[in-house]
Amino acid sequence: MAMTAQRIRGVRRRRPARYWVFKFFQYGALIFFALLCIIPLFWIVSTAFKTTAEVAANPLGPPPELHWQNFVQAWVQGRFGKYLRNSIYVSVPIVLGVLGLACLAGYSFARFKLPGGNIIFYVFLLGLMVPFQSIMIPLFYILKDIGFLGTYWAMIMPSIALGLPFSIFFLRAFFLALPWELADAALIDGCDEVGVFWKVMLPLAGPGISSLAVFQFMGAWNSFLLPLIYMQKEELRPLVLGLMFFRNQYTQNYPLTMAGATIVMLPIVVVYVIFQRKFIQGLTAGAIKG
Amino acid sequence: MQMVSPVGRSSKTRITEWVQHYGVGYAFILPALAVYLFFVAYPFAESIYYSLTDWNGAQPVKHFVGLANYARLLSDHLLWQSLGHNLVWIIMGTISPIAIGLFLGVLLWSGARGMVVFRTVYFLPVILAEVVVAIIWNWIYHPLMGALNQLLRLIGLGSLARGWLGNPTTALPALIVAAIWAYYGFCFVVIMAGLQNVSLELVEAATIDGANAWQRFVHVIIPELRHVLTMITTLTMMGGFSVFGIVFVMTQGGPGTATQVIATYTYRKAFQENSIGYGAALSMVMTVLSLVSSYVFIRLRERGE
């Protein structure tokens, strides 16, 4: 491990045998773990193209021919089109809601030294420490009482509220690091505070906001326990939940289950591969500074 | 960086300036605060109240029972068993992905090509939904057609092949392996970001002083990464207390109670057995555990900056 010697000593013309042994193990290990990530996904997709008999005969190999009917059957019987729409209907408002509210609040904490502002900020920080499980039981009855249960709002509003503490914490830090001389210059030029926020500072926060958008979107899209409790109605299920019930219904029909899993997984994987840098930035935003 | 303070000048402009500065400031916070208080703070307070009742979700009146639910927690064998599983989960599920991430990170850092490709591939499982991860690993663990048993038979260890998820001793480790698979890419990326800041002069100095690769790793690189490593450890621990989806989809806590963790146990009590009061008390246990580990996390994060 940690064979940094080559890098430090610079490149030599004739490398010793030890170097090649190291290179062999280095790339061997790197490729092994890469295959470990990819091959299971390949099994899912390849199984989805087989018939049940072909799966039993050769569960792991590539499909002898591509049977598309599993996808058709999953799409129709699994109602994945409906669930896909549900996922979009809840994820988009969640992302917009969290970003809108958190930008305003995060900006305010960074900009104004409000009397009591610190206390309010700590109240939000407290929410960072509270897992969803600590509020999930009463929230069910609250949502029921205000008539949200059985509507998309049952997922949208709690998800926005739960996304706020981290987003405000993150955006406040991001705003604090911006060049505030620009804000003061704009004020002198006759801009009011709202204008400073909207026209000057918010555009500067673009990179932070887009990372956060990815983070919140993936959180909403993959969210499981929350819709499991609050979106029990069949016609409200988001994709992930729909997939679970679909699998429970066709336990023994592996190709059909895998077709469902492929439908759920593939769009996200494709978008991820295209925008991998932004995805990784966004999803590690909590752990890596800036 | 901060505001010009609204002092001086006539009292009338002072008031308008105060409204300008602070009024806008409060108005910006208010919507977020309202949503947060109603959908997080209020149910949290209700959770504490519920935990002091024996409500079953249907009775019109919530009957106050004091600390009876908490007394019951102490003698609840299933709770302690579940917490034990969480503990195993946290220990295995924290050490292994960090070790793998560190191993891969240092390998790539020591001058390998294809950084972007490897990073994209390692991170791929991180973006998958838990249900998808569960379906993938249920398939790998399938007693007859699963890849794991096929592989064991292929290399002549067919006697070890078994129903991994149906066996009480192997079910929990099998779930944890699935969770590690879905997480080590995350550790890798965070560690890799930390490695970018390791000073090459330090490593070089150690080399000149005669430190071998292993010594450089332990005495130079690890200390340089300590902030990243403590941060990711606490982050993973927090996740380890609230793990739910993978267990719920793959084994439902079974066989028997062999993979029951506190989150699945709480869900069962509250939403399947309708013991709302007791379920709320269980959720308070999770709250305390999470508070402690995230308090540590926030302190470490502040210190690291």
C-alpha cells in the first residue's frame, strides 16, 4: 500500500521488477472492486431478458436471446408508468420547496445579524440530529387530521421540512464564503435588500444550490420508509415502493421482478453516468466541505 | 462581510432602515421556520407525549401511563436483541467500507490512471434505491440460482452453499455485506477528496528518513486523513442506528428475529401491531442514540474547518 515512491522520485527510464509487480496488484485490485460494482447490475438486466426456463437453466450467463416481453408485462401489470409519474410529482415539488425555503433562510442567517437569529439557527440544527423515526408516528396522525393523508402532500410537506435543517446549514456556510463586498456595492448603487439577494448573491450561489438540488432529488427519489407509511394507497406509490410491492406479488417470477428493477434503476443510472461529477459532488456535499 | 449597522441619522430613517435590514431578514426565515416547526418540531413533541401513553391508535382518549413504556423497554428482550444487531451492523458496516475505501483510495492516489472511470463505477451502487439493492442481493443469495452458491460450487466449496438469508446465523452478516456493497463507493470518494490535501513533501520527507510504504501509510497518510476519517465514521454510525430499508425488503427482520434492528422493530410495533405508545418510546431510544452520535459529528465537523 501507499507506494508513492515512484511519484516522488520521478519517472525512471528502466523500472525494477518490483514496480511491475506492484502495478499488477494495483490495477488488479482496482479492477476487481470495479467489477464487483458492475457485475451484479449486469445480472439484473440480463435476467430481465430471459424466460423463466432460461433462468433456471443458466441463471448467471447472458440471455440466449432478448425477450422484451418481461419489460412490457412489468410496465403494464406493474403500473410502473403510473409510479414513475408519482415519483416525479413528489420529487420535483420537494426539491423546489426545500431549495426555495432554504435559500431564503440560509441567506438570512449569513447576511443579517438578527436578534435571536442564533437561537433560531440552533433550533434548525437540532433537526439535523433527529432521525425521521423520531417523528414518524405522530406525523402520521397529524397528516391524517389535516387531510393530507391520501394525497401527494403527505409525502411532499414532511420531506421538505426534513430536508430543511441540512440545506440551511449547508447554504448558510456557502453564502458566508461569498464576496460580500458585491452586496455592499449593490446597496450603494441603490439596490434594496431583496434585490441584493435575488440579483447579486443568489446567482453567485449557483454551484452550491445545484449540488444541494442533486442531494435532495436523490433523497426524495429513493425515499422508502416515508412513502411506505404515508403513501399506502396504491395509486400514490412512488417507483421505489411500487417496485417493492411488485416484487412481493411475483416472488417466484425472477425475470419479471428483474425487469421491474431494471425499469426503476436504468433511468437514474443513465443520468448518473452523464452527470457523474455533479452527482458525486451533490451526494457527498454533507461529508466534503464546499 | 456583515451589515452596516442601522444606527445614526434621524429616528424615522432609522426605523425604515431597521425594517429594511431586519424585517427582510425575519421574513426570509419565517416560511422555512413555519414548515419546520409544524412538520418536525411539533410531531417531535407529540412523540414524547405519545411515549407516555398506552394509546393504540384507535381509542378516542390517550391514556397517560407515565414512564411505564420506558420501564417496559428495559425488560424487552427483543429490543436488546435488535440493538445488538444494530451494534454488529455499526461495527462491521463502518469498518469494512472505510477500509475498502481507504485501500482503493491509496491505490489510486499512488499513481494509477483512470481516476474518473474508477470513481464513477465505485460510486454507482451509492445512487441505487435500497429496494433495488435488496433485489440485487436477494438474487445473489438465492439458494439454487444465486451467484454466491454457484461460485462456491464452481470452486469446489459446494458444501458451504446454503440459503444465506434463511439461516439465522448467516442472515445478518449477509445483509451487512449488501449494505457495505452499496456504501463503500461513498467512503472512497470522501477519502479520495481527503487524500488530495495530503502534503507530498511530508511523504517525501518520510521516504528520505527511511520509512517504508507501510510506515508512510500508518504514520503519515493516516494522521493527515484523521479529520476525514472521524467524520465519515460518525456519519456511518448515525446511519447504522437508523438502517431500515435493506432489512425490511430483504428479510423483514427474519428468519424469526435474527435480523430485527431497532428501526424495523419500531415499525412493527407502531404500524403493524398498533402499539403506538410503546412504538413512540422505541422511537425515543433511536432519537437518543442518534442525538449522541450526531452531536459528536457536528463538533468534529466544526473543529475540522
